[in-house]
Amino acid sequence: RVSKTVDVDTLLMALSQQVLEMRPEQELHELVESKMVRPKETKDYMVAVGGLQKLVKQLGPEWNVRPFGSSANGFGMTGSDLDVTCYRVDVDEQNRETAIRELRDKFVPLLQTDKRFVLVKAVWQARVPILKLKFEGRLDVDLSCQNTEAILNTELLKAYAKLSPLVRQLVLAVKLWGKHQGVSGATNGHLSSYSLTLMTIYFLQVHPDLMLPRLPTEAFTHHVPVPNFDHLRWNFQVPLPDLLSSFFYFY
């Protein structure tokens, strides 16, 4: 449990200072932990994905559903939306027009058979067309079609998150800073949360004193099974405030 003595606004302001006059390490850890996805949210994610999985199986055994993005890669924050893609396992790629047709003609009618899902909006003009849904009146779900590249990116980031709790903590600290400073959010013309995550991992990899292991990106492709890197660990020990300060100095 997070201590009630933690002043979140004060800590977020500390993250935003150009010269990081950081609060004690324990307080920064408490701030980061307070923003991690809650077990109840994880359960909601699983129930929503399970509901979609049950629906798409009505289209045939070749259809599947997978979550992707921050809700699935280990770098999510509390309150995160759920990104999900439906796809045919026998199709490697699908163009935008086909994705729109599949979502409009197959999934819109299918979703109407499950009252837990409410179609809020169809976004056809996006680079990746999506259906914006509300699950059980509380969880925002973005459903895409055949967006399998995003699944592979998610698996890669998940593997990095497992290397050390410090990787996850630093990414969340950077994302909190970006949110508080108003410099994150692709819809507003800023760096996306995904970009900040990649920047943080890159910093950890190339900094000569840190040297986070580099996972082979070619291992996360459509053509081979996703490998298991659970045997790898990054055992570097450094206070989180010092690591965050080095991140800002690096960039």
C-alpha cells in the first residue's frame, strides 16, 4: 500500500524540474507504484479479452484476439485503455480497406450480441482503423483488426520489462514526467507513450555504465515463434532518482 504521506503533486513537480532536486528514493518508488496497473484492472482486461475471444470464435476457429500496447507489455499505468486486435491466424498481413470492411461488416454486428460491449465510435480515418468500445460501462477498449505487428512489438517490450523491475520503474517515471509536463500524447502532436518507452530502453542500452541487454529484434517477427528470454536478467543496482536524472542528462 502507498503511504498516505506521499504528496503526489509535489513529487510530480519534482520530476519536472530541469535540475532534478529529487525527493527521497522511497517516495519516488511509492509514486511509481501508485501509478501501476491495479490487480482489479488486470482482471478487467482479462475478462474483456475473454469476452471478445468468445465472440470472434463464432467467425471460425482461424480467428483469434490478442491484447497489445501498454496494458499488455508491462509498462502500463492505472487507468490505461485496453488495446486489442482481432486477426486470422492464416493471414500474415491485411490492408487498411480490408480491416475496415472486416470491422464494419463482421464485428459491429457481432458486438451487438454481447450487451457488455457498447460501440462508442468507429474511427475509420485512422492509420489503423479501430472500433472504440466501452466494456461493462467502465473500461475503454480500442479494437483493431489484423494489427499483428503491434502484438510482436508488445512481446518485445514485455521481454524488456521482465529483465528488471528497475526498467519498468524508470519507464513509468519518464511517462509520468511527460504527462505532467504536457509533452506526451501523439494525438496532441507530442511524443507518444510508446516513443518515451523506446527512448528509455535505448538510454539503458547505450549508456556505458548501464548496458541493458539488447534483445534481437529479428526474433520477434511473423516468421518465427516468439522466443523465451526469461533466463536473462539485468542485475544493475542504482537508485531510481539517480537513474532518472541520468536519463534527462543523456537526452
